[in-house]
Amino acid sequence: MRKAAALSAGAVLVIAGGWFWLSTDKQPGTQAEIEPRRAEIEPQETRPFRGPSGTISQSTIPPPDASLPPALSIATGKTSNIEHRALPRSAPLIIELDLGVPNQIGPRPTRILATSDGRVLELNGTVGESKPQANKLAIDTEWLKPDRYVIEVQTTEMVHIPLRRYILNVK
């Protein structure tokens, strides 16, 4: 019985000591105290992702109308294949990406990464009212070469990393 009481008293002392130690820890309160800490935490410069070749392209093709039928549909986390010779020559390739859950209507920032040469294409897709769980992209077919592409879409989901990824193989 005495051992249990001694252990309980020891536990109470440890908890009280920890609480006292944490409550007396000096927290910065003034702007002059916060700024030096901010410099330690935040990076000095932010650089966009660049592949080995260092090329980032911005798409000049406007996002497709949500009513256009897609040439290709890809589910979240899935891989889709298309033949290079089957790509349309006079129009962009329309791809529909299944976002899995409804998203806000409007443009969705999208990035396409070529795995072999590091090229990056940044564009906006369209989430339409008729299908709020789908993002439609219009990709310039001249930019697509036989390669494996990773497509990343920034979603409006309330998660830690709101990105969906898809794989497109152009053979």
C-alpha cells in the first residue's frame, strides 16, 4: 500500500513539474522576437520544381469546355496508355481525370511531368457543374512525345496534401 502511495505521489510530482516547466517556457510575443525565428523556419527562397532539363512550360491552350467529350479518361491512381500516332494532330488531346470526390467548380491547377527528360507542363483543367468529380484537360499534342507522364492535380479536398496523381503512357 505504501509503494502505491509513493508511486502515485511521484507521478503527481512529475506531472506538476512538467506542467510548471512548460508554463514558464518563454514564448515570443513581440514582432521583434518573432522575426528572427521566422527566418529560421521559412526557406530563404522558393523555387518551382524543375526537371533535369530545367524546362517548365505554361500551356497556351485554354481549359476545355466541360461539355466536350474526352478522348481519354483516367481514374485516380491508375495508368492509361495511348498510341502516339493516335493523338489528334489539329486539336488538343482532351483528358478527363476522375478526382474521386466532388470538387469546387472552376479551374484546377494541373502539372504534367515527363519522366525521361524532366519537362514540365503547367496548365489549368476544368471542373464542370455536370461532373464536379472530374477534371478535364486540354493538352497540346505537340508537347506529348513517346514517354511516361505523371499528371498531378491540385484538388479542393480538405486533406494534408490535396493532390491526385495519374500516369499517362504515350507509346
